[in-house]
Amino acid sequence: MRTTDRTFTPALANAGKAETRFFATATSWVKSVLNGVRNRQALAAIAELDEAHLRDIGLNRRDVDHVLDTTRLLQDPFTLLPSAPRQPGTFSAGK
């Protein structure tokens, strides 16, 4: 038997679980807020593209404008965009 096995008590095991859960939840929330802000900035840059470029990535102006208008500040806008099916190796320039 090791020393850590003899000195370990269940009371010590549960001592920091509430704090750990709190910090894990807070960290997760901060990460999701930062992700939403970063994606909102990316979508604002996408909104500046012309129709041909939007079509190349499988979007249209109506979808982008709708998502920017309906999402809240801390909400991730990419969750509301339609998923654009992309075929590997497809190149649409020249169409």
C-alpha cells in the first residue's frame, strides 16, 4: 500500500468538486462567448463579399443578412447558417 492510498480520504476528494465544476462551467461559457464574437466578426467579413463569392461558398445574401439580423450579440451566428454541401475537389470559378 502506498502512502497516498493510506492518507487519501473521501472528504478530501469531494473538497474541490464544486469549485472545479464552477470554474469548468465558467471557462466553457467564456470560450463559447469568445467563439461567438469571433464568428460574428468572420460573418461580418463574409457579408462584405459580393454575390459571386457568396455563391462560391454556398451562401446567399439573404441568409447572411438574416443571420446577422436575428442573432444576439453573444450568440454564435454560424449555428444558424444553412450547411452548404461541398463536394471535395469542386471548383466553381469560371461558371
